[in-house]
Amino acid sequence: MENQDGGTAGMMIVLPLYERYVQINSKKSKQNWLVYLANDLTLKGRPEAVIFWTTFRHGFCHLAMPLEVARNRKPLPKARFSTDFSWRPTFVTEPGNQQLICLDPWKFIHYVMDKYDKDPTLLEQHPDAPLLGNPYIWLMLLYGCLAVSSW
């Protein structure tokens, strides 16, 4: 897509799918979901998981961009995107004490979608209801988004 905005659309789709994955597997392992998320993304515990989730999930799913200020009016780290970064969110401090979360959105999207490729039944395991009768429809939707990223 023009200006490489496909990563935004991809994150808006994949973050709820990742949320579903984390909720399912944290219940199976009897862990707090934020602790599970921190372990899965190799973050430094629950505090980083909360910041990542607030910045990315709440930001992309409510505003279509990373959130910059939490509900308590506390500033959040700035999101920095680059193909030079990892699939996992990495917290860094720039000179001047500017906090950043660095991420390659497409590597993160592929990281999450690989989980669904390996086990498409994840789409049907959440207690709220299955997404659709055919779980592959959601995978096709995301892969359609991935294809658009190369336009």
C-alpha cells in the first residue's frame, strides 16, 4: 500500500487475534493473561506487558494508531516501526530519556499468524463464540491484507 500503511491495517486485524490466542492459552496454563503475554513476547514482566498492550492493542483497535497517553493521563512510550526491528516489542530509551517501543509490524503479524497456521482451531476455542464456522475465512482475510501490503 502507498506509504506502507498496510502494517496499520494488519495490526488492527492481528491484535484481536493475538488477544484471543493469549486468553485461550493463559487459561490453559492457569496463568494471568498479562503474565502469559509477557512470557510469550519475552517482555520484562507484567509492567511491560501492560504498557505494550495499552500502547498497541488499545491504540490500534480504538484509534487505528499507537496510543500515546494512557487513561490516567500518563504518557506512553512512542511506537517506532522499522524493518530493522524484531517481531517482538523492544523497549528502549533514547538520549533525552525518550521511551520507545520498537517493532516491525509485519514480523509481529507473521509471528501471530504462524500460531493460527499451526492451529486454526484457536479461532473456535474462545468462550465468547467462534468467529465463523470456517476458521480459514479469517486466515484468508489477514492474508488478503498481507497481499495488499505489497501493492
